[in-house]
Amino acid sequence: MLPIPTSLTHHTNLPSFSQLQGYNAQKASFSRTIHIKQIGHALFTIPAYNESYLIPLPSLHIEGLIYGKPFVELNNCTYISSSSGYVAKIDYSGKGWVSGKKNSFTAVLYPQGKERDVLYTVEGQWSESFTIKAGSGHGLKKAEPIETYNAKTTKTTPLTVAPIEEQDPLESNRAWQTVAAAIMKSDMDTVHVEKSKIENSQRELRRKEAAEGREWQRRFFKRSSQASDPLFDQLAKFIPGERIEAEKTGGVWRFDESKKAERAGVGMGMPSGQAAPVAPLQQQPLAPAQP
């Protein structure tokens, strides 16, 4: 999962066999370290199988600040609810003061509404390796893995982006290139100066828009006229406490197919503190739950 700067919009075209869209806002606090609550959600769909998945965003905190080697740890518990009739519950843990390994997690898969009927258990580190076993309980340690995934040895598709000079002035790599270069040099003074330039220019644009009585138009997304979403509502009822917090994200955001044709020449400046939409989804009817 990648952090999304709140001043920029991100858009990704995924292969036709899988599509993802989402939006988030973030609330940060400090108590011994930096804690970040993510507000919003993602919707993932596989049209070929007529399946949709609701993916709430996990909270996180920063470890390693004292040692000068900070890294992100995911917090607590999240769920993934599927129109196929199943739910995954994911518990995150990490490297503590005395023991533990960073990026550790345990996940279970069960039929919707039947949390005790665990079908599979997944354990390990999402940044290293993890194993999938059938069932749960005391016999799990002796059970043979159905499959093992190793993030270090698994081949991935290289990320391909346009050269910096061909990117829109406010695409991430180009907009933040001076900040990134300063971070690589550990030049925190320059990081602060360059970061402030970007943020202040965005704030000035928002003030100008407010004075002119207009709102910045998102490049690929539109604010829903509804306070909720039918697909979200169908899947969220199987996730404890999950709800849309539209008042904290400036509304409910969905990818707008009609805006594809308007892509050229439209600015990408994202209002500071506003939700940052990411990637598209074509909503599919819910498949019936499996018994």
C-alpha cells in the first residue's frame, strides 16, 4: 500500500481483468511516535468473475524514529469483504521493543456471518514471506502449508512511467522531484523549503477559487450525489463498525468514465487536506453469496 499525497490526484489504468478505485484522507497524531488514521476505502473488482471487494484502509504508525531508520507499520485489524460470500480478517502486528518482526500479520478467511468457521489461515510478513494453511486452531503449526509466498524472490512487473520532462507538472514524480532529491541527500532544510513551496502554491489556488466562488474540478473523479454507495453498503455490513465518513473526505468519490476524454489540459492540483482518489472501478452487480 502506497501513501498518497493529499495535494495530488493519482490515477492508474489497470488491466481489463481487474479494476481498483478508492479515496482517502488521513488524520495524524503524535504519541511517542507518529500515528496515522486513514479514512476512506478502496473497491476492487474482477469483471470476468463478477466479483467485487470492499477494502477498508488500515491505520499505521512510524517505527524506528529513535534510531534514525523510520519505517511504516500497519496497525490493529482490517477486513476485506467480497461479493463472493467470504470475508478476510487481517490482524497486523510488528516489531516491538523486545520481540517480533516488522510487517507481521495473521489473516483468516471465513464465510460471511460465520467468523468461527475459518477456512484458511495466512501467517507471516507481508514484506518478506507468508504461508497459507487450511483451517485454524492448535493443529495449525503442524499443518503443511498449501502455499508459501516469498516477496523477495517473486518476480514483479517493473513500474514504467514517462520521463520527468514529459509528465504533467503536478504528477507525483515531477511535482515532488526536488523534495525526493533532498530526502536522498538527508538535506532536511531543503526538504522543508521545497515541500512548503508545493503546499503553499496549492493553498493559494484554493483561496483564489474560493474568492471566485468556484470549486477545483477533479481530473478523473466526481463527488457522488448520495451520502453512501449501494455496493459499499452491501459489503460493509459484514465488517464491524465500517461506514462511510463523507464529512471527513469531502464527500463520496467515484471514478467518472466521461472524464477520460477531458484528460488533456486539465490541472491536477489537489486541495490540501482533501481526499485523494486513486484508480478506476466499473461497478458490477453483486454475485450471490456462496453457502
